[in-house]
Amino acid sequence: MNNILEKKLSIIEWLLKIKDATIINKIELLQKTNVDHWDELTKSQKQEIEEAFTELESGKGISHREVMAKFKG
């Protein structure tokens, strides 16, 4: 059995034994926050982001790292 599958099975077994609703609620919240926000964007928002990446790759604009360095220091 591969390592990731063993880990998943171990977690499932552990979850089945939990009786505390508070812990279950926290795990459920964790599950809900593990969302790919890209899927929640509109087509227009996705296009704008893709255009920004294209501009950065072609040498236009300023990267996030450069902007943050400028403001931090």
C-alpha cells in the first residue's frame, strides 16, 4: 500500500472514533476552507489575471515581490 493511502486510511479510522462535536465542526470547517478560489472567479476575472501574467512574463509591469520589497524597505 502506498504511503498517502495509508495516511488517508489512518485519518479515516481516527475520524470514526471522534465523539467530540467541536472537533468534528473544526475539521468540517477545514474541509470547507480547502477550496480552489480560482474556480470561484468569473471568466472576466480569470482573463485579467491571465493577461497580467502574460505581461509579467514579457517583461512588462512589476512583480508582486518587487512591489512588496519597495514598500517594506
